[in-house]
Amino acid sequence: AGFFVSTAVCYQAGGLRVKAQQAAKQATAARLAAGAVCDLLQNDLIAAVSPGRSKGRVLTISSFLNVVSENLEGKLKNMPVQEASIRATLGRTYRMLGKYKDAEQHLERAYRLYHEHVGEKQLETRKSLMCLAQVYGDRGRYEEARRIYTTLGNRNGMGLMLMALGRHEEAEQIWIEILQTQARGPEQWLDRVINPFV
């Protein structure tokens, strides 16, 4: 009996040691990520507006974002999720400024990184893909946007892109279905239209 007890204790201790090593690895990775992001903020963002670097030029939000974009490459090596997060933010911000080409580049990269490192079904991956569909729509790439909206199950986005493609009857049918879903109750309406990531 003593042999079995000591074997069980050793087995548990080994499992605890593995968990402790994994936790230590995760803590180190988080520390490195925080340091890299902090470095990006201090040395690229904040420093970009310092009088010495700006040399008297008036800096716009767009030029500020351009500095971040230029300096982002290689800054977050081995930190793909953090890079994806920053690129998604850059992409959304460029889109709000009407700089769709820049937005597209960052959102495509963010989506690829999220897809590869956290998985296709995760919320951040799907959100970056949704933003990419919006940019494709903004740039007149309606069929590509429609395919993404279809993949995401975003029926309203599908309808909008079908309208832009001149496929009015198909768009109308989708919107009729949305309205019918809405009439069935608020829970189904929220699940299918407002929150397409559910």
C-alpha cells in the first residue's frame, strides 16, 4: 500500500511541476508582450510627437498611425496575438479616417494572425474578419465582402452587399427573413442580426 501511495504522490508532484512550468512560461510570455507593447508606445508613438522627431511639422492622426505602422513590423516577434490586436485597431482607425487601403492591409494581417494563432471560431478572429468585410465593401469589393458576411452568418451585411451588386431581389428576401425573425421575438433578433458572432 505504501508503494502505491508514494507512486501517487510522485505522480501528483510531477503534474504540479509541469503546471508550474507552464504557468512560468505564460508569465514570461506575458511580461515580454507587455514590454514590447510598452516599447512600441514609448519609442514609436509618444516619441513620434516629440519636438526633436517631428522637426516642427504638424502631426496628424494619419501621420501618427503611419509611424506606428512603419515601426510595427518586427516589433512583436513571437507575439502574434498582440500584433494582431494592434493591427486590428490600426485597421479600424484607418477605416474611420477613410484610408481604406491602409485599413485593408492591417485587417488582412490581423485576421491571418488571429486565424493561425487563436483559431477561426474565436471572437477576435471573427471580429477582424467582419471589419475586413466592411473595408472590402468600402472599397467596392462587394462580392468578397458578401462572401465574408455569408461565412460569418451576418445576414444584414449580406443584404447590403447584394444591393450593391444589383441583386435586389436576393437582398430583399434576406431582409424579409430578418424582419420575420425579429417578429418572432427579441432573443432570435439579437442572436441573428445584432450579434452575428453568437
